[in-house]
Amino acid sequence: MKMKKTLIYLLIVAAMAFVACGDEPDDPVTPTEDKNLSGSITGSKTLDASVEYLLVGPLIVEEGGVLTIPAGTTIKAKKGFGSYILVLQGGKIYVNGTAEKPVTMTADIANAEQGHWGGLIINGKAPLADPAEKGSTEINSAYLYGGTNASDNSGSITYLKLEYTGARSSANVEHNGLTLNGVGNGTKIENIYIPHGADDGIEFFGGSVNVKNLLVVNSDDDMFDFTQGYNGTLENAYGIWEAGFVSSESDPRGVEADGNLDGAEPGHVNQANFTIKNMTIDLRLAASTTEGYYMHDVIKIRRGAKATIINALVKGKGQVKDLIDLDDKKGHAQETTTISITNSLTTPISGNEITKKDGTTYDNVKIENGNTGCPTNIFDWTGYTF
């Protein structure tokens, strides 16, 4: 009897071992709540590149909070105006992408459209057109930006893809791809790819941050937008409208620049005074004078802004109304504006090469041959085919 019980015990142990070996459980799965992103970050939060995250609502990096996103991380956003990432004054974001492993922020569905989700917004403490003034974030006036610290540091962003951004709640309240509100030049932003976004690819609301190596493809409105006293440099900027692209905006542009916010502050001391080095506007769509199928201005500088644009090139067969427009009913560009652009469009422009206020001279605004624009090899990491 004792031997029989021992044999039964051994058989049971063997069976358990067989089950354990033959039906080994999968690796642990990160709980659903750990994959979902929303709410406030008040301390330090580091994401895990092995996890695919889902942005389900506003993710706010509060003052004193730090969000770190490792190389290779993917964040997919649910559709809606309320899906966005916002870094408040005193908060920091570190997007640590590399050329081999960029960080991707995109839609949560295949075949998404422009405006699927909000985008990335950073609020800093750098000066605006009026350094004593605070600005209100366009999507939520409770969040302020601006100040007196031109070297304010909101973190670092390198090798980031921002796709299908620009969700809106109304015609005047909408996201961009990357929105920089009063961001200081202590912040590093380099190697950014923003395809298929509604409203602007990038917009600078004041501040002094410098941005380097920026590719914007099929932005619904302006490719590169500057306002509210921005003082900084955008270096190596490439904007593309692909074949078949259609804009829903009333006046899409390559560059749009205001000295102050909406032309309402012409007397403020820090009117926009910025530099663009090495820029290409590439219009690959078919020539057309139908609204939505052509670019209104390649470069529009107005409302007290001073621009220094070096080595600019516009090319392609797409239709353009005005090459350079320096006038506006709320104020023209500063006369010290400097622009050098080469026009390699194969379709003649339908408006003016240079539009300016009567009696104003712009001695350093020139259409000339030989500019090479922005190099393309610096965007190899995006996988985009030029």
C-alpha cells in the first residue's frame, strides 16, 4: 500500500512538471493602465520603449515635473481635441530619440487623417513681444506662458516624429504639430519630422528657442509660423506639399510671420526678429489657381516683424500667388528685413514677386539665383523619400 501511494505521488509530480514545461506562460504583459497616458505629471516619469503607449486624454507635465521618453518609444493618440501633450512653465520634457531609434507620436488607427489628435505644446518663460506680458495657451487660456528669461530651459527634444496632429475645437481654437509658447533658448530641439498635420507644422509664439533640422510635409495651413515677438533661429527647414495635396485653409503659406500677436500690439518692444537659415519650399502638386490647390505666399512677413532669411529656395510645379508679401492692413514688415530666395518653380506665379507697402523700400529683399536651400540627407532617419 505504501509503495502504491509513493508511485501515485511520483506520477502526479511528473505530470505537473510536464504541464509546467509544455504550457509555459507568456512573458508578463504590462497592465492596461500602465499603457494609457493622461493626467498630470508632478514628479519624474520615464516611459518604457518596449511598451506601446496610448494617449487617451491630455497629458500635462506640471511645474517641477519631468517626462522622459527613451529612444524608440511609440505613443499612439486617440482621436480628439483632448488628446495632446502639454509641458507647463517649469516642467521639462526629454525626448531622447536617435537616428536609429526615433520617438514616434502618431494616431491610434491606420489611415488616419490630418487633425486626428492634438500634438505637442511647450510653455516656457522666455520673453514675448511685451516682456511684462503673459500669453494664454490657445487651446486652454488657463495655461500661461512667457516671462523674462530668454535662456529658460524646458528640456530637450531630438529625433521626434509628430504625425496626424492639429485637432481643433473651432476655427480659431486648434492645435499645431509642434507649438512653442515662450520657449527659451536653453531648450534643445533638433531633428523633427511633422507629416500630415492640420493648421501649422510648427508655430513659435514668442520666445527665443532655436530649432534645427525640421521637415514638415502636407501641413494644412502654414509650414513655418512665427508670432508674438519670436527671437530665435530656425536652421535647415524643409517644407513639402505632395502631389494630390489639398489645403482646407483660406491662406496657406510657406512662412508666415507676425511681429506681435494678431497685429494688436504694434507698440510692444520685442517685435519678432528671427532668422531662417537654409530653407526649401517644395511644391510637388499640380499647378492650379483653384482655392486649396495653390500656396498664397511662399514668404509672408508682416505686422512689425523683422526676418532674416538666408539661402531660401522654392521649387516644384505647384502654383504660387505671391513669392514674397511684406504688407498687411495691420502693419508691414520692418524695412531692415533681409531675404534671399531663389525661385525654381516651373509654373509662373500668378501674383507678385514682391508685394510691399507703397513708399517702403526693402533693399535687402532679393530674388536671386544660386541658393541651394535645405539639404535632404539630414532627414534620412525619417525614411521619407525625396
